[in-house]
Amino acid sequence: MSIRVLVTGASGFIGSHLAEQLAQRGYEVFCLVRKTSNVEFLKTIDVHLLYGALEDKESLKKAVAEMDYIYHPAGLIKARRPRDYYLVNCDGTRNLLQAVIDTQQAIKRFVFFSSQAASGPSRDGAPITETSPCYPITDYGKSKLEAEKAVRELADAHSIPFTIIRPPAVFGPRDKEILFYFQQAQKGSIPVIGSPDNQFSIVYVRDLVEGTILAGESEKAINETYFICYPEALTWRRVAELLGKTLETNCRVKTIPYPVAYGVAIINELFATLIGRSAMINRQKLREFNQAYWICSPNKIKVHLGFSAQTNLTDALQATADWYKSAGWL
């Protein structure tokens, strides 16, 4: 019999890569998507589509039925109202686990995609580890931390094996968030809020997915939490240099004064409210940009599971740029 895997948020950036790699490894992959979702990235992958939503408890019960593994990358990264983060990221995760409990489904693993934002930035310049105290500074980060707590509480109470993954900034083909920096670098400059020497961790999507699947399959990773990232932190100056080489432009950093950015953020929030959308640049996002150290350590997953990111950073950036160009995004 085939091993059945449910992937939430499978129409998105990380979810589509995850579904693709799982299918390539011989799993029977079921993708939970909304009827309004754009499933373009799933059309060439051998997967089954299941229609439902994290707030639709009955659809979740049907989705988890007879599944062996559940990978849960679905979540909200932008919201009109702070409470929306908690409704989707925390309550939605709880609903998914409750569906497993209600259907008495004996799954082999529940893999939850949290975020580095749940831990918050480093306060002293040392890379954050899985045992570091968590100090999330945005509602997004707080909602992810609350979701982690919900996973641990429900899973522990009902003997559901789980693994939590905390990715930092993720880049790669199909991503629309990091695309902005490639587009700006192609024009010759990257706008930076805060210091161009602020440090942060990143991970290529293929490495993130490979590490996640390894953790999902490993008995050693049961009830564990892992950061997955490159061991070296980057700065915006270094990013400008790397993207300049990738795109063959003389790219530089363009620093935007924080008061100016703050004013723009307020205007963006007001305009977004008027048109009923979420603001790409808002005050909470500025708070993230203004941190000196968004850095985490990948040592735990390396020691536990022998995993480290294998894709050379230069090659990963080039592959991403090439995909953007082929898709007409760059």
C-alpha cells in the first residue's frame, strides 16, 4: 500500500515544493487547497487535490482521513487585522490537529511549519537556538508561537508524534516575497530600512524541504523543533553584492531613513484599510527590518539528523533568478 501524505497550503511557495518532492519520493500526496486557490504550481505534479480550509472543520476531517503523514505549511504571513493571524495560524492549526483527534487517525507524524519569527530576533548577536527563550516582536510571530504551543499541548495529550520546523527567510523559484529584491537589484539598488549591516539567516527552499522531509521521516525527530538555514548569516551589503553578480548589475544598497519608512508604513496601512487589503509595508514589518540580528543556528538538525543545507548559495540565487526570468517575473 502507498504511504499517504496530506500537505496543507500546497498551492503556495513552500507547499508546492514540498508536495513535489514528496511525490518524487513515491508518496501518494494529497493537497489541501481552497476552491479559489491558484493551483498552477501543482498541475505538473502527480498529486490529488482536496478542497477545504483550516476554518472548515468538516473539510479537515475528510482531509485527514486515512493519512499517514500531515505536513502543515499553510498559514497567514500578511493580514488586514492582527487577530487574523491568530485565527489562521493558531486556531487553524488547532482545528487541523483536532480533526486528527476526532477521526482517531493514527498518523505517523504531524509536521508543523512555524517560523523564526516565533522565536524573535537575537538580543545579543549570538544565533538563536531551539532552546533560546522566545521573544516574538510581531503578531505574526506571536501567532506562530501560540500555534507551536497548541501543537505541543494537543499532540502530547493525544499521543500524536509531531515535529516543528522554524524556517528563517526562504527564497527560491515560485516565491513572490523575495522577488521584490531581485527586481530592485536588477535596477541597480536594494532599498534597506535600518542598517545595511543588519544580519539575518536565510534558506533555499529545496534545502528547507529536504530537511523537513528528513525530519518528518526520522524517529529521532519526534516531538523536536528545528531551525533549518545556511550556517552563515548575511547582511544587506552582502545580498546586494551577490544579487549584483547573479543579475550582472552594479547593485548597491540604498538606505531609507526609518522616520521616512515609518510615515510610508502608516499611509500604506490607511490605504490598505480603505481598499480592504493587507499592507505589504506596515509598522510591524518595519519593526522586523530594524532588528540587528535575525540569526538562528542550524546545529541541532545537523547533530540530530546529519542534515545541512547542501545547495551552494550562489547556485541557489542563480537558479532562482533563472526561474523568475523564465516565468516572466523578472
